[in-house]
Amino acid sequence: MLLMSAGLTPAVADTFRPERGVRCDRAAQICYDRGSPSVELTQRYFGRDAARLLRWNLRREERERHGRVFYPEQGVRCDRAAQVCYNRRGEPSVRLTGDYLGSDAARRLERRPEPDWGHPNR
């Protein structure tokens, strides 16, 4: 679920799996338990400050559109209702959508036509 809206998407090398079902992201300093951010595991592997930040961001996320939008890593925003994740440039990403919302959502995104951004000649 979550986090940070600034910076670059962390490289795969910035993640580690300290135990079964747990993935931790060094760049974002967040641990995920079966895909959901975990304050407890984040504190265990990154300390109290990282856990506090995660808790604050989770609360913020809950308030934002009742949990519809989440930030799974730095620079990535996912919208559950629209079933799409956006990269750090704000563009829809099939790869990120598949990573965080599943392969069905990624396939639907691949099939969507390019949006017409209100071009005056169309």
C-alpha cells in the first residue's frame, strides 16, 4: 500500500526479504507483510522513526478518499477505484499496476486506448 510521492522508484536491489511473506524496501524504509505495509515490521528492520513515518502516511492515506489512493513506493501512486498505478512522472504504468494491483488490472490497463487529452483538433 503506500508511500512517499517524491524521488526515484527504488531498484530491485533495494529490496530484501528478511522472512517468509515479508518484503522490505531500503529506499522507502518500509516493510510489507504479504503486500501490505507493516508498521511493526518496519520498526523491526528500520527503526522507530521509519515506523512513525509509515504510521503517519497510512493515516494520511486512510483519510485521502477513504483509502482509494495509496503510495506503495517512492514516486508511485496507485488508485484502487480506477485500477491503475502511476509512475513518478504521473503516467499510467502497466508494470507498476501489475505489481501492486494484480495481473488482471495490468491487462485491463494495456487494453485501454490512449487518452485524448482534450486535443482541440479532435
